[in-house]
Amino acid sequence: MKTTGGSEVEKRNAGERAAELVADGAVVGLGTGSTTAHAIRALGRRVEDGFEVQGIPTSYQSADLAREVGIPLTTLDDAAPAIAIDGADRIAGFELIKGGGAAHTREKLVASAAARLVIVADPSKECETLDRPVPLEVLPAARRPVSEVVEGLGSTPDLRLAERKDGPVVTDNGNLVLDCDFGRIEEPADLAQKLASIPGVLEHGLFVGLADTVLIGTETGVEERE
Ligand code: 5RP
């Protein structure tokens, strides 16, 4: 699994603390990424000990890992998550940029359906003001028109390429990702509204007003923010 940013110890401390917040019998949203993977593995160990949970995955990656560690899966059609655990690429207070793993559409869907969203991250993700390109998942047929609108908003969109640069990243939903650099985002709610209204944009990676708890793993423990 691709890892980014901080140390594995920092990520594990955040992920394992998040797994402790899940109640027996709960339905839990399973985010995507290297930090959330620690939470999924920790939940798997609890399941081995007789703990009962059902997971709602946000990507093929999180579904595969959940199956591997023995977490039974369900869907939003059948259950609403009491809690969702997910990572982030940038965190300013409780506002986030997500989508580094191109999974932000289903991540936002699951996070919005959950009664509580717990974000797990290492300290490298924290910032004063959101300042990283915002990923947009776009329909392949909408790439040019969406790019033009985004340019009008002051950004130059970059089509996300696969690691070997032999083609574009294709999301789990069969779409493309445009990474859109807006510099420092002083008004994330305002930008979120503008991006959400562009025809052909499935979802953008700004998560505003969704996170309830932020867990920042350190080398020795976890800083918790509610
Ligand atoms: C995937 C995401 C991830 O949660 C985000 O990229 C953080 O990943 P990691 O924990 O590996 O740094 O938004 O779409």
C-alpha cells in the first residue's frame, strides 16, 4: 500500500486509537489510505477476539483489506454507519482536503451518512490554511468542459496520471481525477459550493463541516480534537 507523509508509528497510533472508538455491534465506515489501514487491521484483531462489527468500505482497497482481516462487509443500502474512520491529505482545524487515493467520492458518501466522522492522520497533514490541490472526480466525457470552468475559478487543473505515467488514474467508479491548485484556500465552504455545482464533477475533495474528531498520531501517542 502506498504510504505518504509521516512515520508508520504516527499513523499506527492514530489508526489504532480510532479503532478503540468503535462500539461492539457498530456499523463502521472504512476509509482509504495508509493511516486508515492501521485502523482496519486493529478492528480485524478485535473481530478475532469476538467483537462484532460490519464495515462499509470506501474503495476496493479498503474492501480487500477488510476481507483479509475478517471484517464482515455491508452497504449503505442496508445499514447506516455509526462511525466512519478515514484519513486526510490536509487538515486545517476540522476542514480537510481528501482524495489523494482518488477515493473521495465514496469517502464523502460514507462520511456524510455516518453519525460521527473520525479523521486519522500524522502531523505532516496539519496546516493553518488548506493549501494543496483539490482533487475533482470527473466523468471522462466532462474533462474539457470541467477544466474550462475550473480555469475560470483561477486554477490550472492537472489530469492525475498513473504512477508509471502510462495513462490517467481511473477511479473505482471509472472516472478521471483533475487535481486543481487554488493556492491558499481562505474560504473552503465557498469554493466547495462552486466546485459542487460544475456539471460533470462527481465529487470534490474538500470536506467542510464533516469531521467530528481529529486524531493526530505522534511517536508516543495521539492528540485528540473534538
Ligand atoms: C484517499 C484519501 C486518503 O484518506 C488520504 O489520501 C490519506 O491517505 P494516507 O493515510 O495514506 O496519507 O483521501 O482518497
